Amino acid sequence: MQLSPKPLFLFLCPLLLGAYQAPEDKEDIFTTRSCPAFLVFDNAAYVADMTVELPCHCKPADVLSVVWYYQKDLGTDNTKVLTDFSGTIITDPSRIGGEVNLHDRFSIRMFSLLIFRAQQSDSGHYVCGTASGEFFYGYNVDVQVVRNVLFPWIIEQPKDLKLDPSEHFQVFTSHWPWSVCDRCDVQGEQVRVGLCYIMSQYLQVRYLRENKNVTSCGSSAVPPHFGMSGVEHGAEFSVRSCESFCPSKPPSNPQKQALLEFLAFSNQASPGLQVYYHNHPTNTDFVLSCPKARPQHVVAWDRGSTPLYRSQYMKEMQTNPRVFIDVGHHLHFRPVRMEDKGTYYCWIQGKKAGEIRLGVYTRLGHKRSISDPDALFGLKVILMFYAGFTVAFVFVASVRFICDLIAERRTSD
């Protein structure tokens, strides 16, 4: 006896539909946190050259796009509006330098404000709102410059602070936890950031903090008469060596591997890595950023099979370096030269994450500005020749005039 497929399907269909449950709608993260009735500012401290991410923690559900406002000091008329009117601006961090204006270093993604390679001048007040003037959430950002780079083998435990009643404040350094090892199966490095903080009972109450008596040294919550200008205090950056092992990889399919080798797609140096290409003209500054790296990630760099360790390539460890790694894990070339072309690998959280093939070319026939050293030298040479020819012409003309004048007098006599 052979069953018809149509009755069989009609018999099993209720069972299949009963076993299926439609997924519940995900809860809107913006409805779980209500906006404060009075605008306050969440204190956030970062180290310079890192990417800063400021989430808009609360907003009405009917608001589909946000505008970020920036003020250096509250109450001033100088307000910058940071918006792309869609929240989908894409910024390439490799094209961004620390000297670039704030408007060219920000991006809005999923209502969060991202500031690439934040600088101390970016410190201030950031407010998430709308173009119509509604304000939802605020930050008081303190970007601290690294004053000291340490390579300690033994780290002393932080001591408990006791506030002297006779003192109005006390300054200390608060360290982040050590990062994971930035490489595996080879010698790597761990990093730790220490930020400057101040403890006092006289901090302004409009700024939110985890501890009501502790805030960062550059925060606006610090009373002005404390004299904390931020010049003499800054962040610390510690580095130490480490070793870790890469997780075991699943065995590869030999048939697939043979097919890839036959099609010339096999790359033994970097199997499974996404390849990125960059072309840049020689004798210009260039910054490499690891793709898909988040602000909280630790990043390491290799050139080919040679690791670029921070103990050798950090800017603070050299005098006027041409190639260096900053605190934000960016690889700088100042300037890039022909010998810099090649293959670079970046690691994210101890795993090799990307292969970057850098091409360097000589730019021919490009325009030079008047401030270019070569242009100034050429202009100087041209002016010198022009002055020399002018002097020679005036001298010859004067001699000829004198000779003609003497000849005329002799003729008249």
C-alpha cells in the first residue's frame, strides 16, 4: 500500500506548526532605561589616541535619528553640532590624524558617537539629543595624555587611600585590568592603562560617578580653585611580556585544501585571514588601523613574520621616530617610504585578525603648496638667479652709460 504525499503532508502539518514557536520580539534597549528629568553628565575618562565610543543610553522610541552636541565648557556660546542626519556615516580611521578637526574624526553608528583618535582638546561635554533641541543623555569626557610609559616586571599593588581631613583633595592613579596577551604561540605583550583620578568631598553633584567622592582629574566636577589644569597630571601606560597558546584549529578538509591549491587560492602565510589593500604615496604621513578592532580591544602588529613590539616601536621610547605605535594601537608612518611597502598583520585580542598589504608609490606631477620645503628651495634659487641677473644688467648698463658719457664729452671738447 502506498500513501499519497498530499494526505501525509496534511496529517503532519498541524504537528509541525505546533512544534514551531515564533520568536518573541526583542526588547528595545532604549525602553529599559528612562532619561533623567534633569540633564546630568556621566563622567568618562579615556587615554589619548584611543577611539572613544559614547552610547546614547536613552531616547524616546519614536526618535529615529539623533544629534550630538559638544561644548568645551558649559554655559559658553561655542557649541558644535555633530550630526550626519542619518546616523550611518562611515569614516576610515586610517585616513584620520590626531591633528584633524573634531568634525572630521567622528561617526554616529546606532545612535552612538564614535571619536577616532581622541585628543586632549576633545575633552568637554557631549549631549545626545535631536535637532529640535531635545536632550536625552550627557557625558563629561576627560581625555588624558600619557605622561609616563612603564615596562615593569613587578607591579606594586595600589595602596589604600586615606583622605586627610586637612586636605581638600588627593590625586591618585586608577589602573585598568591587564589586557589579554596580544599574540599567541609567540611572545606577546600585555598592556594596562592608568588614569589620573582625584578624591574629594567637594565635587560638583551634577556629574555622575560610580563613587560620589572620586572623579577623573580633568573632569568638570573638580572645583576650579583646586588648580587641576591637567597639565601636570596625566595617564600611565604599562607594558609587560607574556606568552599564550592559540586554540587548536579543526582539521581541514584535504579535498578542499587540494582544490584551493589547484585554484591558487591557498595562502600558507595567512590561511583564513581577510586581506585588505592600501596604496599610499611616498613621503606623506600614513596611519594603519586594524580593521574590526573595537576601542576595548588590544591590538598587535607584525610586518611579515617580524613582530613589532611596543618596547621597540612606541613613540615614547624613541626620539623623533618615523615608524611607531601609539597608545591607541595605531601604526604610524611619518612619512611612509618605499621600503615600508609589504604585508602587515594585525592581532585582535590575541588572535591574528587581518592581513594588510601596503603599497607605496611615487606621486608624479602632483601640485606643491608654497609651504612645501622643495617649493621654497626652488623659489629661493629662482629669486637668487633673478637678483643676480638684475645686478649684472644694471652693472653693464651703468658701465655702458658712463662710457658713452665720457665719449660724448671727449667729442664735444
